[in-house]
Amino acid sequence: MRLGSIPERLSRDRHNLGAASHIEVDQAAARRLGAGPLLERICPAHVYTQGPDGAIRINWAACLECGTCLALAPPGVLTWRYPAGGAGIAYRHG
Amino acid sequence: MDVDFDVIVVGAGVAGCVAAHQLATAGRSVLLVERGAQVGDKALSGGVLYCRVMEQIFPGFLERAPVERAITRNCLSFMNSDSFVNIDYADDRLGAPVNAVSVLRAKLDAWLGEQCEAAGAMVMPGVLVDRLLLEGGRVLGVGAGEDELRCHVVVAADGVNSFVARDAGLRDPDPPRHLALGVKSVIALDRSTIEARFNLPAAGGAGGLAEGAAYAVVGDCTKGVGGGGFMYTNLESVSIGLVLRLDDLARSGETASDLHDRFLDHRRVAPFLEGGELLEYGAHLVAEGGAAMVRGLVAPGLVLVGEAAGLALNTGLTVRGMDLAAGSALAAAKCVDAALAAGDCSAAGLASYEAALRASFVGRDIETYRRAPAFLEGTRMFNDYGPLLADVFHGVYNLDLSPRRRLVKTARAAVKASPVRLVDLARDAWAAMRAL
């Protein structure tokens, strides 16, 4: 059974694209606390990727809204709320 | 007080829908607010629904609700890198009466939302409650963007990440060791293929429902990270994935999605899924702290239910959340109704909910299993016992022409060769008896 890459998998999910990101990263705090590698590997949807310059890119449209990053990010690194009403992941099976 | 509704319920999952349904049935004006564009959009579960409580709330639940299969076969699996030891328990009695069903939450929750509407509740999907209206510590209603809605009581049913509970100051964020990440794939397979691979009788002996199987997997499936694997059959799909304790996941250096993929690719698991097609990939947090997570259920004008109240229970063998959500919502609805009748929705007026919850099956089971989280945190559970069991059975079945030894001697030799000492075994057996 082929699962496919994470982006391939997420393309099978239904997402209602919101108008704006519901996630913000304090890049200076993230850099100081070395949060990049942690966020990269704990997020099951690979929302976070750290570029060669150390900045964390946020692919917020892929978010499955589980809250793992919020629970594990060092304090001060992340602002994370649910997307606007009607936006975000919309499971067809669940 | 001038209000728009008697009660506003935040979140249309199992807990929120049951609370809204019960209060609307009691004649209260109820608004059920849901952030998903449709009820069910945000719901994801990774275990079976122990459904007796649903039958109490919605008579004829099994005939009317969109459930998948009646679970009449349970497997506890110890997975190692090169072996797989199973306790396989199938029993017709689990189908008469039906005790547990697999569900797909997008469908189930949509149905629950319809029941709320039929009972007279107003269901409002597509609206994110982004704040509580507070005055001197008293909750007066909810805010969503520019809209403000007032009520006598808010029922927070907004799940494990409950921002409502946090904003009310009732719950600090839970520590990572009390939370776990569930990562799940739903994989389409033919009905007959599922029944053949999971050894399920094709003719339904479970009140006309198709029969299904559920696996709880411990050991190497998580590469030593606290948690485990699950796999259960829906009518025409299999739900499979891992639950990973957050503190361990952070510490381990492992990547969550890689662990999920590795489990599905395991050579003893992959054949179940062969030829299937991925329908959906999802993730959800799970409360794993047991009794330690249940605290501060009531504030003036506010009650917490379901996972917003920290209610979930992992005993290693059974993983429960939805039935506790329904049970807590039943208790809360009764107490909110009484508080409304008495005209006292202060913390004191709502306090009977805490006692009612403690007295219900929810509170009793949480108390019974209060030692389970600490017991399951022990690393031997995840790392050592699976290989030890496999070594015992290997000693039994591997007839390599060496002289046979009695089972006890074979087992003792396996213990001796494993990192588990006899004293550990005794200690864990004692702890298991007290915890589970």
C-alpha cells in the first residue's frame, strides 16, 4: 500500500483555505531556543520547515489542527489559535 | 439578565451534541456553535465507541446512527522488530448486546448534530468562538468576531485544546506527558477483503450489524516512544495509526509521520492493508493523564465536558474518550437544567455537576484507573515485554532438535536472557493488578 509523501497525502484531505495564517512564529525566539528541528519533526503534517538561513517557514494551509506544536514549542515561540470559522481541515471520514 | 439563549454549547462533537440534545429536550433554548463548516468536519477519533451510553441517550442508536461495525473481536498485540505476539479474543457475547462499534466521526457527528436540531437546538456551524464574555469572573456568553451572544450557561465542549477553558482560567495547558499525538490513516478496502483478512464472520451476528475487529498494539510500533498503535475495521475501510506521548516524542528525536509510516510498513501489518487506497490522513491530540487531568470543571456560568474537561482513559487494553464525553455531557446537562430551574447559575449553583460526574460511570472509571497512566509510562511495557513473550514462545515452537524443557524452564531462561529481572516482573505484575 502506497501512502505517498506528506503533501500527496494531504492533497487527499479536504481543506477549506482560510484568508490568513492562524500560526505565527517568533523567529528570533525560535532561533535562540533552537525550536526549528523540534517543530519540523513533531508536526504530522510537516507544516514547519527550517530554511538554510534558520528561518522557519509555515505552510499553515496544511495544518491538521491537532495542537501538538502548541503543546511542545518552547514558551514564546509560537502563537497558535484555531483557523477562522469554516476554514481549515474538513475531515470527510474522521 | 437579558440573554439570547439559556445555554450556548461550544463544539459539536460527542460531548457538545449530547449536552445540547439533552438540554433542548428538557425545553431549554440552546445554541450549539461549531467551528467546522459542517458538524463533523473537525472530528477525528482513533478508537472504538463503547456505545451502551449512546443507546440510553438516543434509543435505537445502533439502528439509526451511522455506525460502521460491531466490534466482536479484540486483539492485544505485542509488536517487536521481527516478531508479533497476539492475544486474540473473539466472543459472540460482545455482539449480543452490542458493546462497542467502530465509527467514522465525520458521519457520526453530522448525525448527532441532526438529532440536536430535531430536539429543538439551534445548530450554528462555521463559527469560531474566539473569546468568552466575562464580567467579574462570571461567564456571560461567547464572542465570535464582532458578534456577541449572551446566555445563562456556557457548556465548553471544545475538545482537548479547549481555549474556552484556558480563557476562563479553569485549565492551564496540560504538561506534555499528559498528552499524546494520534496520527491516523483511513484506508479503503473491499468489504469482503476486510472480512477475510480480519477473520470476521460475514453474516452479521451482532444485531444485524457487520462485525469488526480492533487491535491495540504495543512495543516496537512506536520505536520506544510511550504510546501504541491501533487498527480497527470500518465497513469498507481500516483506520490505523499511532498514539505518541508528547514528552517522549519530543525527547526521542523521532519524526511523528515517519513512525506512523514505519508502523504501517511493518511486515506483519502491511499485509492487512495490501491493495488498499489511502482515503484520509489526519491527526488529533488525546488526553492521556487520566484522573490527573480532571480538575476545575465549573466556573460561574460555565461547565466543561468531554475532552475539554480532560476526560479520556487509556488502560492499555481499552482506550476510551467518546463514551466518557457522552457520560459527562449527560451529567452536565442534568445539573445545568437544575441550575436554570433554580435561577442560580453561579459556581455554587452548578457545583452539583462535579459530584454527579464523580458518581457516574465516568467518574468511577477514572478513579478506578487512576494509577494506569503512571503504570503505562513505565518503559518496560513498551520495550521489553514484547520480546520476552516472543522468546518464551520461540523456545516452545522452535523445535531445533535440542532436548525440550518444560514451559516454566523455557520461560525462566527467556527472563534470564532479557533485560527484565524477576524482581521487575513481580513488581510490574503487582503494579498492573493495582492499576488496571
